[in-house]
Amino acid sequence: MPRGSKVSQEPFPVALRMLARRPYSVAELRRALTEKFGATAAIRQAVTRLRELGYLDDRKFAEHYASSLARNRAFGRFRIRRELKAKLVDYRYIEPALAQAFEETDESQLLEQTLAKKLRSLRPPLTPSKLSSLCQSLMRRGFRSDDIMKAIRSRPELRPMAEGVELDSLSD
């Protein structure tokens, strides 16, 4: 079927094909279908039917997505929360999903692994600006600034440089 051809399609089969490619939150799928078809009763019916069939479930989606981001991408709690909100997950399921993800994966261990990986790529000498950049990078990954500073100060090779960096300077 050529792209751009006007073929009347129903939202339900289109939604099934979308879900076959990747998981969606309820609101994210509803938004995508609305962009494609406009607001119709057929979209509401399709979403309701998908929920009844168990193909669309924000709680399961949030749990799987949070767990995947923690394990595979080494994201911290704050970044995963932002990602779930960006996926339009129902806010009631975000905190339980985060709790479950970090029950399975130790956040401090993730921070240590990410810090070690980033340190391997830094060229000596470690300057205050490089250290600040390192801290900013870890914060973008979703780790708390005080946890980052504890991890940095626990490394003997970084401790002298870390003493001069204040937490307030990181939150800019």
C-alpha cells in the first residue's frame, strides 16, 4: 500500500499494529490515534477494548518501562520519573513502578557503575570544570546530587578535587 494513500482504516486494527511494534501507555496511544483519525468515538471504543483484552495497561507499562530504563540504560529515579511522565503514564502508577524498579536494581550501584564508566573516558588531568561536567552528566541521568557527591568523594583519586565543588553549583 503506497504511503499517503487515503484508505479508510479503523482505529482498533491500527492500534493493534502500533502495539505490536512497541508498548504504549493508554494516553500516549490515545493521542497517537487522535492525531491519525481525529477525536472519534471509535478511538474511545478501541482503547476500551484494548484495555479489556489486557493489551493496554498503564501499571504494567510503567513497571516494565521503569525496570528496563534502570537495568539497561542505568537511569536514576528522577530521570525515569521524567521518562514515564513523557510517556503520559497515569501518575498513580509512576511511584509504585519506581519503587519496584529500584527494588530489583540498586540505584547506588548503578551510580557507581555509571561513574566508573564515565571516569574511564575522561582524559587527565581532572580539572574543576571536568568534574562539574561529570556531575552534571550524572544528574541528567537522574541521580541525586548529594548521592553523586558522596560517590565522587568516596573515590580517593577524586576526593581532593571534589572538596572544592559545592552541591549548590551543580543545580544550575
